[in-house]
Amino acid sequence: MMSHRGEASGGTGNITAKDGWAPLSYSVDAVQGPVQLRYFALPDQLNTYFGSLYIFSADADHYSDVTRADVPQLRFMLKGGGAYHFHDGRQAPTPEICLLGPTLGATRFELEGPAKVVGISLLPAGWQALQGGDASALTDRVTDMGSGQDYRDLLAALKNAEDAEAIAGLCWSFLTSKLVPLPESTWRLLETVDGWLMEEGSPRIETLVSRTGLSPRQLARLTNRYYGCPPKLLARKYRALRCSARIALDHESWQALCEDGRFYDQSHFIREIKHFIGLTPHQLQSEPSAVAQLTLLRRSLGGDVAVINRYS
């Protein structure tokens, strides 16, 4: 049995991968009540469009936590309800079928439970398949997808599914039906941007300009459309995501990462991690919240899953 120990929100918790579920299912005994998260790596035909499928459940009557800046998420509320509190002060209730745009800062959420959520993280190609618009128009915002009959049919089927494998199968069929072809030039751009985000300690705009042959203005327009923000902000976001995983999972010294990631100083490093992750480096190292621990474990997705999918 695999286990990862840490502090859950409000007190000591224990992350455990349960027998029969390992290695992609985890449970935290947090003070607010048991929290479980199960990840599914996607079939080959879907994994360039979507990052992962997950089932999240919380047994408490009320559960609140913070989740890091992230890629868009399609979420089906099978049980319970809730609300999002974005880093810019905006709040939004969670629709039963929720499309959450790219988030550019840590987001606090509340659940009135017991709650069970099926979620799918969207890579840029998946965003184009399900939403099709400029991602930057929906950063830190929520869209109700319940007006679509096919989405409502899927929600009803998910609620009646017998087990997690049945839920995954329903989602695979639905997502496959939504795929749209993208021009080869778009795939090349996305591959280049993904590689740039993952390869450098602190991705530099000059490197991306050189690799793509595009001007900074052209790149800003395209990354706004596909990723939700211009390259500089995108680089900051993924730098923080990588650093947070290295602190919490690899137990690297956050002080050493300050220099490796080309931060100005320790104060700058702390502000960046707090903004994008919702916790300070010290909290990540010694008392990460339940959801912070569980979300970071996306990195456990291995095999043929692209590196950026493990952070998304």
C-alpha cells in the first residue's frame, strides 16, 4: 500500500492509496471529514485533448479548501453543491454541470455535502473541442453547461452509474464524440508551448519567440486563446506549479528553488507560490491542505501521459 504523510487542512491527515485502487486513488482523513480523489489516465485518442479524469468525494456536511491555479475543468456535481471564490474577489455558485475556465490564481471552494464530483481537466485542444472560444474570456469564471441536452443526459447517466469504471467509460464515450480536428500548425504550436513551459526553470519569452518564429504580440494573442493568458503570466503560473510539486512531493528546499527558478529573492518566491498555489512554501512543506496534497499527486500519472498533463 502506497502512502504519503502530511498535514490535512485543520489537522494531521494521512494520504493513502487504497489496495485495489493504487496507484491513482488517494484518501485523506482531514478534520472536516474523509476526502477521496481517484485519477484516471485517459485513453490514447483523448490524452492530447484532456489532462485527466477524476472523481472527488467529501463526506462532510460542509467542506472548504483551496485549489491551485489550473487549466479549465469540466465538472459534474453528482451530489452536493457549492461555490467558488476567485483570487480577484469574485464569487460564483457551482452549476450542476460546470465549466470552470483557466484559473490564474489560487481558488477557494466550498462544498455543501456529502459531495461527489466527476471532473475532467481540459488541455487547450480539449477547450477548443468543448467550448471553442478564446480561453482568456473565461479566466477565473464559471459557465453553466446545463443548457446542452447531451450534457444533461451524461449527468443523469453518471448519477446512475454502478461504479467508477462505469463512470469513466461514460466520460470516454462523451469526450470522444466531442473531439474536433485542429490544423497541424495549431498542434505544432501547442506542442512547442507545452515543451517551453516544462523544460525551463523559468521560461523566457525570448526562447518561445525563437522556437516559434512568432512575434511577442502574435504569441500573446495565441496563448490567450488557447491557454487563457499571455506567455509571461503563463510562465509564472507553471513555474509555481512545478516548484510546488518539488517542495511538497520531492521535499526539495524551497530556499534553493528560489535561485533555480530565477526569482528575485525569497519574498518574491513566497508571494508567487502563495498567489498561484494558495499556500506558502513553508505550508506546502510542513502542512499542505488536503486538496493541495491530492492535486499535487496528479504528477503520479505516468506512462505515456505527457508531462504537462501531470500538472493539469
